[in-house]
Amino acid sequence: MTFPSLKRYKKPKNIQEYLDLKLKQSESIVTYKSKGNSDKEAQQILSAEFTKVNKLEDFAKNVSQKAFQGLVSNPNLKKELREDYLDFIMKNKPYRASRAKFTGWSVDALLE
């Protein structure tokens, strides 16, 4: 897949990298468009460019949530996802706990 809007930027591996690149790109656009303008005009350009990035980010989150909800409605995928999250929690240990402590927890509860 190519991204014509990301010329001279490396190809993103995932949506987060894409959004990060769009943010860097918008910062470059702001710098270019702001040259020779007043602070007020530069602030307006900055606001407009960051609004575009925020809209992209909101769209990506919305699509991601809908895709996740579709996956979680499948009982087999739900069980697999739950096990994956438990494995992640046990591996990274963000807090002290054993697998038994999470018995009965839903996927949504594990995500929090």
C-alpha cells in the first residue's frame, strides 16, 4: 500500500505510526506556511493543521472500536483475546497479580 500524502516519509507499519507521521507532516506544513506571517496567523494555521490530525485520529479510533466490537462478539475470538490479554498482563506485570486473580474478568475489564 502506498500513501501519496506521505511523500518523503517512511511507510507506516500501523495506524499509530501513520498518525504520528501525519502529525510530523502537519508540523512541517505549519512551519512552511507560517513563514513571514504574524503570530496570530501562524496560530490559525497551526490550529487548522492539528484539527485535521485530530479528525484523522478520531476516525481511526472509531474504526478500531467498531472492528474490536465485531471481534469480541465472536465467542471463540473473545476467549482467545482474553487469553492474549492475560498473557500480556502476566508477562509485563504492570501490577502484582496471578492468573487466578483474573478469573471471571471480561475482556473489557482486562483492557482497563
